[in-house]
Amino acid sequence: MLHNPLQKAMSWYFTKGALPYWSVLTLACMIMIVAGLVAFTLNHGATSTAIVFYPLLVILCLYQVVYIISFRIFHTYAGIIRFSSFVDLQRLGVGVLIGLIVIVAFQYIVGGNPCVKELEITDLVLAALISIIVMWSVRIWIKRIYDSTINNGKTTRVFIYGVMSGGIALAKSINRPGSPFSLAGFVSDANELKNKRLMGAPVYPNNVNLLDEMNKKGVSALLVSPLKSNTLRNNNEMVNSLINGNIKIYMIPGVTEWNGNDKLNHTQLKEVNIEELLPRAEIQVDMDAIGRMLCGKRILVTGAAGSIGSEITRQIAAFVPEKLVLIDQAESPLHDIRLMMAREFADVDAQTIVCDICNDRRMSEIFEKYKPEYVFHAAAYKHVPMMEDNPMESVRNNVQGTRVVADLALKSGSRKFVMVSTDKAVNPTNVMGCSKRICEIYVQSLDKAVKMGEIEGCTRFVTTRFGNVLGSNGSVIPLFQEQIKRGGPVTVTHPDIVRYFMLIPEACKLVLEAGSMGEGGEIFVFDMGKPVKIADLARRMIKLCGADGVEIKFTGLRDGEKLYEEVLNDQEITLPTFHEKIKIARVREYDYASVSFAIDRLISDIEYCDDMLTVKQMKEIVPEFVSQHSKYEILDKKRNSKV
């Protein structure tokens, strides 16, 4: 406990932004003069010091001119003492050492001059050592008092998860002036580091007692090292414990790309959202190969204003294509993409075109004008309940639109056509999933026909299939966020419903890599990682938002909705590829002529505006389409009764 006068003095000091540099410099000179007197006394005795006190004092004061110059060169007085770092201590030590060398050299040159003979070299060296120790001690003492008293109430006490380079870099960052965090300890997965200290802070093992230790130390947040982000995501027990203990979790966005050398800054830390905490493994993609494919090429993206299409656009634009043609029928979102391109990719020649992909005449004009070498087809209606109510529009936009774009890519001589599909096309139980399966069938049969010479052309057709992407338009997470803001309830269709999730940037990287590596005819499926129970997702989001009073309401499965999605990487139906996260689905091959005839009939029949007729035709094309929780289940019963 500090004595009251000293406490008042420290309080006055800490309320100042910083002391003037001259006061810091004066303090350093006074310490060095006193250190010189102490060193002389230790070497020669108090009596000798008293005899030569005044000449000795004059010499020490004169020598301060040299030290002042050295301090000026190394800016030892520039840092704020309460925020001192190892670099500051190092700079101070070097400043004293250089000053000592100059003074010793001066003493050697002047030799036995009576003005300086009182001080021997041993006196000067000892004085320099004492000065360094005292000045270091003052800085450390002031910093500790500030951190433990004044600053403790202004900052958030934190543990850092990770003791390697990433954790140390974070620790150095939060020790800088202006940081809202103060370091209370490190967390390590290695038990052998228990009771060790790192950068003056204790290291705690990552075990069942971690939360208790954090509460004892008044810690309310965990900063995650960039090298530990994936470890944390895949440790559900640890994440749940932290969330239930009201411990905030901070990460640096994009940490999977941290190279271990770039400096980290506490301003990069963001409190995590639910997307950052979902279990998933780091995805590595050969961006160089993608760059070689896309750089300097003419590229067309449909659905460019959508969640997937817009991210594909961003990633393609980074490779500086010759021309980027962006198509969508949603005017306002496409305008946002237009502004984004002008702001972030001004060197890319981008054309934003409002157009319905089913308008074959307009689309033909676009393909003829720009002659894209690569086509990324992301345009589609995707919401299951909406398409269950509007099957004709699902056929028109998804099936007819895909055929228009694919045929024009072939006609214009595009090198490759990459279609974005969905896992709901696997054994579809709803209209949307079936419409996408029909698209897959058409694209695959078209590629086969080209390779066999049945149709003239050189385009290679590739399909990519994956599940839910986090943060996409209309996805469950934005819905939950809005419901929590309103005070609930958070609506979940079923207590046991599970889904696979992937971040939009990760999914789009895999789309681009599949597009670059595909030889044509493949249906690439993405390994989505571990499934997530939606009810658990809702509970975690409620905890993260600090909204403990919000209830979860189960509303029942929606029309056409599955309880469990198909496993995408089932070894019985997939083959390995060039990437561990991408596999090739082994599916039945179709004859192009038969498929084209069936689609012609399907598209023509939607003019009758008969939902049942449309869905019946879809089931004939895709026999595995069995409706669930839908009015179209009656069609399956009739089909089975005939069998």
C-alpha cells in the first residue's frame, strides 16, 4: 500500500497526459550524478568523497553534457514512462553505454589532467551500471503501479490464448499506449508450462479450472492468438465454457492468413461473432493457379449482386482480369457492387448490367459483345419455402436461366463454365433442390455431348456443390440476430435440425479452385466440416449478445425442409481430387438429347400455371425427388401406387 503523500503524487502524475521531455531528461541527469557519487564512495570510501565532493560534483555535472547528447540521439526521454517497453529500456541502456564510451575516451586522451583525475574508469563504469539499474527500476516501478492501480479500472483485464509468436505479438501490442486491454496472464495447451511466466505474466493451463482462474484475476476477456483460432473453434467445450462464463472472446479477422511475421495491433482485435466460433478447419487454396487462370481474361459472373456472386466478384477482381462483366436483375444490390468496384478495384474494367438471365435475346447480345472466356453462374432462386410456393418461377429462373447461360457460353466459345449448385440437390426433398439438380443434369449432359462430338464446341462445364454459407442473404444467422435485437423469441424449426456451414469467402475460394482445376463434366462437392445443431447455434448467439432472457421457440419443419442434410463427403458416392476439401460426386450420367427434350417440355408446361403439373414433371426428370413436409407429397403417393 502506498503512503498517502506518495499516493497523491502518483495520482497527480498519472492524471497528466505525459511529463514534459525536459523533466524526464532532468531526472535522468540527477540519477546519473547521484550514481557517480555513490560509485566513488563505494570505491574510495565516504571520507575521500567528502574531501573531493565539490570538484567531483563539478566533473559529474560537466559529464552530463555528453550523456544529454547521447540521450538526445537515442530519444531516451521521448517515451511515456508508464508505457515503457523493452525497446525503451534497450534504448536507455544503449544511450548510457555510448555516453560512457565517449567519456572514457576523453579521460584517456587528457590523461592526468587535474580537472578529471578524481574519477577513475572503474568509478565511471560502476556509475553507469548503477544509473541503468535505477532508471530501469523507476520505469518498471511506475509502469507496475500504473497497471495495478490507475490503469486497472480503465482497461479490460485479459488472458491471451497462445504462448508462441502469435500470443507474444498480441501481448506486445496491448502493452502499447492507448490499448483498452491489460495483460493478466497467458493460456497454454501445454501442461509443462504451468507455473511459468512469460513477459512477466503467469501461464495457466487450459483445463477445467481456467474459468475459475479468470474470475479470480478479474479477467473478463480472452484474446486469441492468430495461431490458435482454429484450435479454439474446434474446442466446443472451451468455447461453451467461456460463453457461459460471460467471457468475451476477441480475434483478429482473417487470422488464417497471418504469416507470423507481420506486426499485430490491438486495434485489429474484434469481439467475435458466431461465424468465427463455428468449428471448421483452415482451408488452403492454390491462389497462384487461380490467378494464372483469371489474370488478363474476360470473365462473366451471373448473380453478381448476391451473397456468393458478390464475393466471387471480389476475389476475381483481385487477379485483375481484362474485363469483368457482372449481371444481376436486382438493381440496388448491383449498384452497390458497381460502387464497390469503383472504390476498391478501380484498375479493373468492370461492366455492371441489369438483366434477367432468362431473357435469351438480351443475354445473347451480352455474350456476343464481351465474349467471356470464363463464366461463373451463381444466379438462382434459393429459398426453399418460397420455391415450394412458386415452383414455376423456380423452373423458369433456375432451370431455364441456367440453360440460356450454358448454351450461350458454348456458342460464344467460352473456355469454362462454372455453375454454383447446392447440397439440397442431393436426393432433393423440395422444389428448389430439384430445380438445381435438373441444372446439374443439363450442364453435365451438355459437357458429355461436347466431348463425344455430338455438339460442336470447346467449353468445359463444371459444377460446384456446397451447403449453407454463413451471413448470406436470408440465412439463419442474420435472422437470429434480428430476432435477438427485438427481444425474441428466436425461432428454430426443430430441436434436432442440423446444418453444415462454411464462410462465404472460403466457399468462393473453393469454387474458383474447382473451376481452375476441373476438366469438365465433374460435380465437385465441398467438405463442409462438422454439422452444427441449429438450436445450439441459437443458444450460443443469445449468450454472445448478452440476451439471456430471450427464449427459443420451435415452429416445426417448413415445407420441403430436411431434418438432416446429406453428408457431402460420403466415401461411397464421392471420389478424391486435387484438394482434400473438394471431392467429385459419382452420379448417374444422362443423355443430352433426352435431357434437353424433358427440359423443353418442363419449360413449356409452366405456361399452364399449374403447380402440380410442374412438380410432377420435375419428379419425372429427377426420380429421387421425394417431397417432405409439402403438399406435393401426394404426387409421390400416386407414383408409388402405380408402381
